[in-house]
Amino acid sequence: MRGIRVFVMVCALLVLFSVAWAVGNPALNYAQSVFAGQREPNPEVFSFIKKLGEDRELDDLERIYINYIAQVDPKLQHKFFNLALDGEITEEEIESLPDLQFLYEDFSDNRNGWPHVDTYERKIYVANDGLYIQMERKDLTALCIPANVQPYMERYPDYTYVADIAVKESGYSGPWLIYGLLFRVRDLNNFYMFLHRGDGTFSLQVLHNDKPRVIKDWTQGPLSFSSMKVVVKGNRISCYVLVPGEGEKKIFDVRDTSLSSGGIGIIAMGSLKVKFTNLRVIVPKEEALR
């Protein structure tokens, strides 16, 4: 666990929090761009929504609902929008709604506030539709948290988090090379980690009140995969990888009560160059409308 403590000590140096007000997720960006006249609204639904926006300033949660309801059949959007804001919606109506894609990160820019680090031994940057982490020593660690998204994740404790991953270069193999997903991130002392190691093994760990704990020790898994995925629902945690040509493979399925909510992030350790892209956070429709 020495490696876990080391990366926690360097967290503060790597996470560059933004003070920007606006969250950079597609839901808010879409709603804000409509009200700013930067894109054409769906006339069936936004005639009502725009009037509402003129009557009073919408809060962030309402803007998320605007984007969410805009995914529904236009003939039902007025009705569902009102129901969503009032909190009055039947089980049958919920069944007809899609799950909410709360965040889709294509890394076309850095509006979501990912950290930027540029030193000789460690580089973290957004470019070419990806988040790149490049490190030149096996004892280095990078912890990346999108500062502008974190405040809005608190209202959704249950979600699915997926990221595509490509390891471009590695100077070392074996247990020194580690990367993976952070989830239910409360702060720098509280989060879960779904990790992959260079020897082909996986582990599920948690840092709770600055104390690391291994939930599932290093376990052999698929040697080749294209994405990592975590599903959290209540105290249940399910971890998967997507193997090209074979489909989704479950790595872990456990229950843990250490952390009940929190945001997302990315971690890497060791000498490597890794690219993360097509990052998605999907919120169950029942959770989105609760």
C-alpha cells in the first residue's frame, strides 16, 4: 500500500482546481447555448422552456432537466418537463424515459477543468480528443479530477462510469505500471479506485479518511481490453472491461459502504504514456428524476 500513500501525497500538486462557475457538462452547455441563441432549440419543447427562462433564472438542476427531457418524444416533452420540475411522475412515465447521459467527455477542449501539468518528468494535458498522461519514472503518480464536474456529481450517488483507454508507450512492465478509474470521489482523502496493473492484474481499492484499504486484491484478468467501466448502485460496486471481439467481462462485483456518493476521475502510476477518451457518466432515469 506504500504506492497508494505516495500518490495521495502528490495529489495536491497535480489537481489544479478551476474557479469557473459554469460546469462543463453537455447538459448545462446545451441548455445555456439555447438560451444564449447559439443554437436552434427544438420548437416543440423550447417555446415553453424559453418562456420559463424569461420569467425567472433557471438553476443548474433545471438546466439538466431541460437537456434530459429534450431526449424524449417531442409530443411528450412539455408534460414530462412539468412533471420533472414538480417531482410528480408515474412509474409508467419513467419507464418511457431514457437514462440520463450526465456527462460525455470527448476532450475536444478542457471546459471540464482537467488538470494541466507540464514538467520534464510528468505531463498531463488535453489534446487530440483525449486526456494524456505521460510520465518518465516508475515512482511517479498522476491523479486527475475534472474540477468543473465534481460539484454536480453529488446529487447522483448511483451511476455508470466508462472510459476508453489506450496505452501508447511504456518504459516498464509489471507492477510499477498502474492506471484506472476513480469514482465516488469526495475529496483527495476519500475515493474508490478500479485499477489495472502492467502484469495484467486488476484491483479494487478505497481511500477512506486518508486510510487506504484493498477491497479486492490484484486478480488476473483479460490481457487486452479497450475500456474500463464501473457501475455503482447503493453499496454495490461492479467493475468491467470491454474486450474487443469478446464483449464485456466482469472483473469484480462486491458490496462496500465506505463512500456513498462522489465524482469521477482518472489515475496513473509509473513510466508510461496513456490516453483516456470517450468518457461517459450515465445516471439511471429513476435517479435523475428523484
